[in-house]
Amino acid sequence: MSSVRIGGSAEDRIRNGARWTRIKRSARLGLLFAAVVEAIIPFAAQSADDLKLPASFRHWYHVNTMIIDKDSPLFEAMGGMHNVYINSTGEAALKKGGPYPDKTVFLVDLHEFTISDGSYVEGPRKVTAVMLKDKKKYAATGGWGFQAWAGGDPSKPLVTDPTKQCFECHQPKKDQDYVYSTYIP
């Protein structure tokens, strides 16, 4: 009767042991990589870079229009005709007074304006800005992600620090879920 040796020769066991060590090392490196990616993603998600300019927003619910003219202290930074829209996800919450559900998007379509014969006339687009509600993704900025694009051009994002450029100004409206616009029946 021949004997069967489990594990093969000493040479095979060494070769298999070295292979097993490489597999364990690869697995550890894979776990380390996954942990690093998992740690980085929440910070990257808070960046404004992941927000996209919505298409067809002019078909959304028009919340209001506001004009900031040269007599306002905000004119230098935000002067113009602000047309504010909300997507269908947030429309009911707007009418109730908030809070807004995740995936709510507010959009401000900011245009230059002129005054002609006593009427304010919309001019060229200056900026298109969005606020996207995602309580988990944007927890550091009150649950809102912020981005704006020069001239409404998706290839010209303006927001590089959402906390300083956007959220600091929205903090006084914490009791309104950080939103300035209100429903006007």
C-alpha cells in the first residue's frame, strides 16, 4: 500500500507557504487600500466638484425673483436678478416651510439686469448656483451641497470651498433648513 503524503514535499510546502504569504499580503494591502478609500470618500463628497448643473430647470417650480441692485451692500458679490427654482422633490416641503428631503435642489439663475422705462429687464446670465440636499453626504454644511458656475457654463465651476463661500452665509437661516427662499402663495 502506498502512503499519500498530505502537503507534498518539503519543497512544495515552502513554495505553497510563500504563495499563501503573498496572498495574505495582497489581501492586507487590499484591505488597507479599501480603508484609505473609505476614509477619503467622505471628504471628497463634501467637495462641490461632484455637483452637476441640472438640465431643464426652467421647467421646475419658480419660487421667486429677487433683484439686488447697486443700493444693496450685497451688490458687489451678488448683484443682479435672481430667479429661484426648486425641483419637484422639494416643492411640497417649500410650501410647508421645510425641512427639505434629500435630493431637493434649489437653483438660482442669476442675471445682469438693466432698467428701461422704469422696468427691470433681465440681461445676460452671470451665474447659475445650486444647493443639493443630502444629509449624510453634506453633513458638514447643514446637509446641503453647494456649487455655482460662471455664466451657467458647466465647465466653469466657481465653488472651491463650500463652507466659506456658501454655507457661512446660509447659517443665519438654520431655522429654515439653511434656505433663504420662502413660499409666497
